[in-house]
Amino acid sequence: FMDQFDKHHIRIECLRFHEYGVSKWAAIGQTYKLDDSARIKTEQLTNWQDTLRDVGWQIVAT
């Protein structure tokens, strides 16, 4: 699927799960529905980044 894109002009950033939305949901009386299953370990993130680099994608971290 991703081979159709020009790898020289696209950079990919792999972002971790965050909980910035929890307080917003609470403010409107709702429960934040994402649970711990959405979290990944540092090792998993590194593996994804390495895999993408290995096939030629540019990985950025901000």
C-alpha cells in the first residue's frame, strides 16, 4: 500500500497514545473510552520506526 507514495517527500512520525482528551470528556459528563490497550511500549514504538526506516521511510521525532 505505502509503496505508491514518494518516500523522498513524506516524513512519518509515530506518536504514542496520550490522555489529553480525558478532562474534556469528563467536562461533558462522558467517560473516555480508550483504555490501556491503546498504549504501546517504547520497544514496540522503536520496532515500528526501525521497520519503516528499513523500507526507506523518513522518521521524524518532534
